Amino acid sequence: MMMILSKLKKAVLLFCLLIVIAACAKGGASRGQFQGYALEKTEAEIVDKFGKPAEVDTKNPTRIVLTYHKRTFDADNNDTVDPTTRVILEKNKEGKFVCTSFEYL
């Protein structure tokens, strides 16, 4: 009986590990994880955590848009990878650009 429980525990642990690995392989971070980290962070902090974006749009002097490709996935939609994730940075009270919102395309 103890041997069966031990094998069952190992199987459950392996299954959980495979789910985590599969999720990471699909797009890096869930939308919630990405947002939880990036919100109110500076461009440098976001780039340090998630890597260099595919594009950086600084044409608008009041905001910066970082564009990432296939870095996030939608956990509420069968872990579908987001082709494009845009991170919007706007000036805070101190005048520093920080993340204020996201767009998933």
C-alpha cells in the first residue's frame, strides 16, 4: 500500500512539473504573471526581467510602447500564446516612465 502511494505521489509531482514546463515553453509567462511583475515598473526593470523587446516605440512624447512577440499566454483560453504583447509606459507623479497598461494582440 505504501509503495502505491509513493508511486502516485511521484506521478502527480511529475505531472505538475510537466505542466509548468509546457506553460513556460508556450510563451514564457501567463498574462497575470507578466502583468503582476511589469505593472508600475520602469522600462529597464521590464527589459531586465523579460528581455529586449522586438520594438520600442518612443514617437509619442507622453508614452513608450514596448512590443514583445510570443512572450505571454492566456491561461483562461487553453494557454493560447499571445502573438503580440504591448507594454504601455506613461509618466508617473515623479515624471518617470512606468508600466500602466497592456495590450494583447
